[in-house]
Amino acid sequence: MRKNGSLLKLTIAIAFVVLTAIAAADPYVCGDVDDSGGIDIDDVVFLIAYIFSGGPAPDPGCCAPDCPPTVTDYDGNLYQTVVIGDQCWMAENLKVTHYRNGDPIPHVTNAGTWSGLSTGAYCEYDNNPANVSTYGRLYNWHAVDDSRSIAPAGWHVPIDAEWKQLEMYLGMSAAEADATWWRGTDEGGKLKEAGTIHWNSPNTGATNESGFTALPGGSRHINGTFSDVGRHAQFWSSTDDDDGDDVWYRAVTYDYSQVLRFSHHKRNGMSVRCVRD
């Protein structure tokens, strides 16, 4: 890599670091946004096309995402994190009981109350606090969507496109990622904790190659009943599917190695994983 100290090259490097929100990176490598082996006017053209004309995204090169080894929520719960591609994910399910500003998220155990909610709420699977340490808590989408944010500062609930980015890094094509129902080949296996300590047998294809460590925390249905602990891991996105009632989510299961992309009603209760801003 040529290290000419020109203002042009430094400007390109700074622009790319700012664009990708990367705190620590070699600016001369990051400045080579078109991955040509050098930094020149072509990189300026590349950035302009990316920002204003929908051109291809810059090649991040060696610029790894800023990813602390752990993150702590408002309640003091500590979560391990993992770098997957250019993203920094929580490697555990969310457990928090307060929004980021300290307001409590309502804890709703009654099935009838849960089924009629149009505001945020959380619960434990089967209303059993013993499930929290392993599986985290379940949240309806109104809690996910609340402007007070359930994610720690500097983090957020992933949008549908960020789930797709994860899936494509693990091997899906863009067409597969854009599809609905079970997609891909072994990407779900790469997300699931291996073995059958928590997952029902056979836990098909599970390798946890990504380090995401998906666990089968089950879900809560619109009518307030619970199901599928040991069988399914279901995670909200923050993107609704434009029909007014349903939201995109992801699931992996004990007897498939693929990943489900589908939509669920906002009153369902599912697990939450957060991704770094």
C-alpha cells in the first residue's frame, strides 16, 4: 500500500472511517475503498457514487467493526459479544426490564392481558424466572419499537436488512436472503449452539461456527400461551412488513439447518438480540 501523505489521501481515509463508524483502523488501508491497492482519485469517485448514487459499498479491508468484548444493559446485565463479518452482535439474548432512560417495561404474566396489548411488555418463558439466565426474556414488538429503546446505548435491535447482511456473510445469496420461509442451506446451523444441552435432538447442522450461540428460548403467542422452548429460537427485527400488524423476524429450529424469515403479529413475544450501532 502506498503511503503518500497528501491531503487528498487523508481526506479519503477519514471519510471512510466516518462513514463506517469505525473508531480504530489503519486510515491508509481504509482509504483504499475500491480495493485497488492504492489510494487515488478513483477512491473519491467510488465514495461519491456510494453516497449519492447507490453505488457499491466500500470494501472494509482490514477495518474490523468496533466491538467491545462485553456490553451492559440498564439493569446491569452483562452480555458477551461476537464479531460476525462487519457486524458486532450480542452473543446472548436480551434480559433487560427497563428502557434505556430507566422507565420500567411492564412485566405482563396474565395471558388475557398480554393478548390485548398495544404497548410494550416483557415476560419470562412460561412465566418462570428460572428461564432468564439461559434464554433471556421475551418481548412483544411494541417494546422493541418504543422510542425509549430496550437496547443499551450504542446498540439497537437489528432491522431486517441487518439480519440479511448476517445471513449473506454466512453464505446465503442475496436472492435467498430476500426470500421468505426457510432459506439458505447451513446458515442456521452456523448460528445455533452445538449439541443438545439446550436444543432438542437432533439439532440438525448445529456448529455455532459464527459464535452467535442461538438458544431455543421459545416464544409467547398472541393469546398469551407459551411454546417451543428447546425447539425454536425466534428473534425480532425492528422492521414491520407494511401490513400494519406484522413484523419481520428470524427463527432457527432443532430439525433444520436453514434460517426462517417470516412475519409475526406485534403482540407475539420473542427473543431479542442487539447489534452495535
